[in-house]
Amino acid sequence: MNITWRRKFTWSPERQYYWDFCPRAYYYNYIGEWEEGMDKEKLESLKKLCSWEELYKDLLLEGIEELVTGDSVPEVKKRLRNRLEKVFQAPQDFLIPGERDVYSSSEEILGVLSQYLDNFLSLFQPSGIQGYFYRVQERIYYKGLPITVSPDFLFQHPERTIVSKLIISPPSVPQLLDLQACSLILWAEEKFGMEVENIFCDYYYLSDLRMERKKYSRPQIIELAEKIIIFAHRMLIVKGIEDFPARSEEGRCRLCKFSSICPDTDYLQ
Ligand code: SF4
């Protein structure tokens, strides 16, 4: 197995998500491009596909960014409609196969998206806090392990920092939210020089209209960070494709962007 990917390895919640979803899908997403005999062009085009949930998040974050810079809610919704129409004109360019027939019209999906935007606005109450949109990818090191974080937005107050993420629906592995919160808090600690006890991670759940605040003591952060190291170690001790078992199962493969190139699924799209 080509080892170039090792030099580029960083742990991230997204990587962990792929690993837990299906190690073979992880292989295609993070390692395939370095492997001999892989159709790199095809792989790149598949990697760009997303689920409705990922698309919602992208569109909502764009909309929130526009709201933060002063646009009105009707203006933002109008732009969301235009973007959605593009997806409906060529769904094969945007969506994984199992997600292409979920909605019958852009109006239907616009209704869902508008509801999520309204839910966000009803949860979002930054009174007395200076907030700004972040939406970047940054890298930190914990005991030599590179970790990539992607805060959605950030609020700062003289005594505390709040890093926030949008969640459409709760993940199937809830522990991932703690690992993600830990990585964001470690990042904010390094970036803003603040004690971890004064950094919170807020999750905005848009499908069930609630906000969850994660806060941890220093020993809890250390415990979570040690788990991240263990998970990263498991991802790094692999030697060949056989170390990435295919978790073939209808519900999973239907939502996998690599099902058209995976020889181990019985659920080809
Ligand atoms: S198609 Fe199924 S088995 Fe193959 S990578 Fe995707 S989820 Fe895994």
C-alpha cells in the first residue's frame, strides 16, 4: 500500500465518521487517490457527491453567513431557492445515488430548508456576546497528532469562547460529538489562549429544534483527547486494503457515495 497518505494524515471528526460508517468507504475517501490502479478522476467526482444532510448544512451555512453580513431573511431564502434549483437540474452532479429521488421538487426541499433556517434563528440568541462567523479548517497538534477542526461559527466574550456546529439530525454514534467538541475546545484553547473550562461547544440541532452545550473539565478533555489518539492509532496501523473491511448493508450502501465502484456491495446503484 502506498504510504503517501500517512504523511498527510490528520485525525478529524469527519474521518472518524467515515471510519465508523464503513472502513472501505474510508479507504476510498482518504487513501484511494494514492493507490495504484485506482481511477483517480472517477474517485474525485464521487468524493464531491453529498447527502441531503451535507447539502443542507452547506446551504444553511452560506445562508447564515449572508445573514451575518446584513442580508434579510427573504433575500437569503431567495438565494437558497436559486441554489436548490441548480441541484434539481443536475442531481447526479451533487447528490449520492440513494438521495436523488428523495424529494420530488425544489419547492418541497426549500420548505424543509426554510424550516431549518427558521429553527436556527429561533435558537440563536447571542445576547451580550460578540459573535462572528468562522467556517474554516485549521490544524492543531495534540501530543504530536495532527487534528483538523472545522468550526462553523464562533462567539467571543471577555470571559468565555463558544465554538458552534450545526447538526441536522443527531449522529448514530453520539460519542463522536464529544470527540468533535474536544477537538474544537483544544483548538480554541491554543488559538485564543483561554482555559478549557471557559470554552464551550454548542451544537444546534435543526431537525428537533434544540441547542446542546458541551463543556468539560481539564481531566475530561484529556480523557477525550486520549480516545482520539487511540482512534487515530487504529487508522494508522493498517497495512493493506484488507484492513478496511466492507460493511455491506442495504441502508448503508444506499447512502454511500462509493457504491458504484465498490465490488463488495450487493446493493449497487
Ligand atoms: S458500498 Fe457499502 S460496503 Fe462498499 S464502501 Fe460503501 S458502504 Fe462500504
